[in-house]
Amino acid sequence: MHFEWDRSKAETNRRKHKVTFDEAVSVFYDASSATFPDPDSSRTEERLVTIGQSSRGRLLVVVHAEQDEIIRIISARLATAHERKRHES
């Protein structure tokens, strides 16, 4: 897998959500992560949501787009209590 992102967006995300995109990448290596479509997030491209444990032990929600072998990270944040409960059940 190859990952990319917009540097400005990554910095905005880090300030807003306290999650770096480097940490978000680690979610894709979590064997128990789950990925599903996010049809409401964009009208111009298909986006996906992956929820999983990061290398720092935090449960993250990562919005991304995939094209060929490239995963473009759009946003990453801590999972809400509801998302955590749903993921763990």
C-alpha cells in the first residue's frame, strides 16, 4: 500500500483532532479494522471509512479515497463512544 495526503489538510487535521496522518496510516495494518463505503461524504469521488486501532493504541476513524494502489487520507479523528461500542461488538 502507498499512502498520500495534502500537507495543509494534514496539519489542519492534527490541530483540530489531535491525530496525525502518520498515525492514521497505522490503522490500515490493524487486522481487526473495518472498512465501509461513505457515500454521503463526497459527490466527486468514492470515499471510504476505516475504523481501527492505531499504533498508539487509539481507536481512529479514517476517511480516505483509493485509486489503484494509492490510499489518499482525507481526515482522521478519534472514534466516538458510539463508534467504539459498535466496532467492539
